[in-house]
Amino acid sequence: MTLAVRAVAATDQGLVRSNNEDAVFVGNRLFVVADGMGGLPAGELASDILVRALAVVDEMPDGGEPLQDLIAALETANGRIEAAVADDDARDGMGTTVTALMLAGDRVAALNVGDSRCYLIRDGELTQLTRDDTYVQALVDQGVLTPDDARRHPQRALVTQAVQGGPFRPAGRMIPVHVGDRFLLCSDGLTDYVADDVIAETLRNCTDRKTCAAELVHRTLEAGAPDNVTVIVADVVSLN
């Protein structure tokens, strides 16, 4: 059986921000969400640099090492961000989060840095595949905060690492996939304001990908959407 991934993206600058620092890429087998930081226009530039660097991997032949290919592209993006900061002092501190998913045969590679997330819904059950690189996630890991507490914490947006021209340690994993699997990639503009049970309900009930992506953004806008929000809804299908 030959597997493929069919995906759609949706994004909105939200109800407060004057610009959208998120960037998104939907390719043939690679899907990326990046959430820029560093203020206008540096955040937009950082996320754009990263997405352009990773997009090249979508056109590469499948060499059997998707995580290594993605990490190499991240390192390229990191170097370009470092150079962009060196060119303009106003860009100091700019960087971006990233969550990426790439199909490789009957598996996908999931990679992230920062607090943009990747989820899998299989047989109706939602699983978060990525771990947030944030101050509050560290407190959750230590048992100091519950996940619900973390969502309301005033420092929930404080990331502990990002792609911003310095050292970083991406987290990656390979996951076997099946026809019917649905993935969600998103910036924290969704997950900071829409609970996981609502996300799961939406992914289960909206079978049409475009409708589902639009509904997730709509749910964020209903919640006040002070941040940019970007989502990719991606379904595993059979070509046979």
C-alpha cells in the first residue's frame, strides 16, 4: 500500500496583533508551522527564513533519514537567521518556533523546537506528539503545575529554546502511520486559547479538512484570539 498525506492550512493574525508572524508550508510530504518572535518585522522574517529552508526538503528524494534531513535544514535556517541578525541590530532576539511533519514510506517524522505543536488523532483519540519547550512545561514535568494550570499561567508563552541563530536541540521522533490517521500542526495561538478536548472534538467531527481547519481558527477567534493562529490539518490516505 502506498500512503500519502493530504493537507490544508488556515491562518489568521488574530483580533489584537497588527501583523502575522506565523509562517506555514504545505508540500507533497512535508508540512511546517513556524511562529516567529522578535517583533515587527523581525518575527515575520525569522519564520519565513525557516519555512523557506525546510521547504527544500520536500523536493528531495526520500533517502530514508527524514529526521536528519529536517535537522540539517533547520541548521541552515539557523545560520541564515544568525546572519540576518548580524546585518541589523534591530533584529536582535528574533527567532522562530517550528513544528514539522514529513511522510517517509509508512512512517512520519515529527520534529519541533519551541511551543508549536503536532497532534495525532487516531480512532478518535487525541495524542500530543511534541513537547513544548517552555518554562511552564518544565513546571508541569516537575509536578509543580497541572496542564490546565499551565494554560492559564501568565508566563505560558516563555519559550526555553527557539531557532534564533544560537544553539538549539530539536526533538524528533518517527511514528508508524495508518490510513485514517489525522494530524494537526499548530502555533500556540490555537493551543493557548482552545482546550485539547475542543480540538479533539473538532478534528473528529469535521471530516472535511478545509472545514476543519477553518473551524479551529474560528474557535480561536471566539476565544478572543490575542495571538496569531495557524493550523494544518493533514490526513493519511491510500493511493492504491
